[in-house]
Amino acid sequence: MEKDIVSNKEKQKKPFLFKLGIGLLILYPILWGLAAIIPFTPLPLHIKATIITVCIVVGEVLFLIGVAFVGKEVVTKYKRKLNPKNWRRKDEK
């Protein structure tokens, strides 16, 4: 009985951190895409270099935090689904 009470408390905390982790994992490729677009803007070179560096570093940090919140298993599952090599394969159950 005591175990059920603890698991219910853990379940209440998990959804918020899980959603936050998913949000951080979504923000990760957006920052990398922004870093790829910045060189084509009319900004001065030193500002471009700063923005690109910040996007890459912040993106990597957010990715690691997102992995910590979501869990390694979920990240590897989604990486496998996003890999173009696996798009035409049938799901293995």
C-alpha cells in the first residue's frame, strides 16, 4: 500500500518534467536551424559569430537537460524514428 502512495506522488511530478524535457528537445533543432540561417543575414560579422556560437552552445545544453528530464530511452526511440534510413522500414515490435 505504501508503495502505491509513493508511485502516485512520483506520477504527479513526472508529467511536468516530461513535458518540459520534450519542449527543450523541440527547441534544440530550432536553435541549430537558426544557427544555419544567421550567416545569410545582413548583420555585422562579429554579431553573426556571437549569435551562432550562443545558439549552438545553448542548444547543446538544452538538449542535455531535455535528455535528463525525458530519459535516454525516449530520446533513442525518437532518434531512431527521425533517421531517414528507417523511414521505409516496418515497425519492429
